[in-house]
Amino acid sequence: MKDFISNPITVATFSAWLLAQILKIPFDALHTRKWDWSLFFDPGHMPSSHCAMMTAVTTSIGLTNGWGSPIFLLALCMTGIVIYDSAGVRRQSGFHAVRINIILDQLKKMEKWDQAEMKALAEVIGHSPAETAVGSIFGTLIALLVCKIMGVY
């Protein structure tokens, strides 16, 4: 367990994720003028903690194992998939949820559907390109900082 906790890849990865999740709260408060502590558990919003975590793990693997290592290439590919998924597929799912919720509201008004079955879908699922970019830059910077502090380079 000690090796896991003292590993710069572990420290960078989980630090980037945790700090990105925490930063969602003040970033949203600047926009809405309200503090919403539940955003800590939210998968959406600024910055993308998915992107921060994946770029941190990829950068720290590159710094510790080398930029030409097979494990770096694997991490890079997985990071690309996560970023594409969060800004593409999951974001489109959120857009679909918005439209479905509009249809459900209209059906409620017309009383054409059993009210018990009309639970709204989550609409903030994915990330905007800006949220993924900020998360990615943030994760890279956290990895560079952690690896520097831990003496990797």
C-alpha cells in the first residue's frame, strides 16, 4: 500500500481528480452567485474532472516511464477516448435528455402519461469543449507539479 500511495502517478491522478471536483463549486458560484456543494458529486460542469484525471495519469506515466513506453501509449489512447466520450457521446446524451424532458412535461400537461413514470432525466451529463480543455490543461499541470515535487524530473 505504501508503494501505491507514494507513487507519483497515483498522487498526480487522484490529486487532479479531487482538486477538479472541488473547483467545480467555486467556478459555478462565480457564474450563478450561489454555492452548490452537491456539484462535488456531479459528473458535469467546469472543469472536467474526467479529463483532469486522465491527462494527469497520462502525463505522469510519460514523465516516469518515458514518452516512448507502451504504457504511455496505452494511457494516451485511453485519455483520448475519455475526452471524446465526455465532450461527444455523453454531451449528446445530455442534449437528448433536455428534449425528452420537454416532451415529458408536455405529456404531463396533457395528462397522457402515468405521472408516476415521469421522472426527469439528468441533463448535465457531458462536458463542453471548454470544460474538457480546462480539465485537460489542469490535469497536465497537476501531474507536472506533483512529479516535480516528488523528484521525478
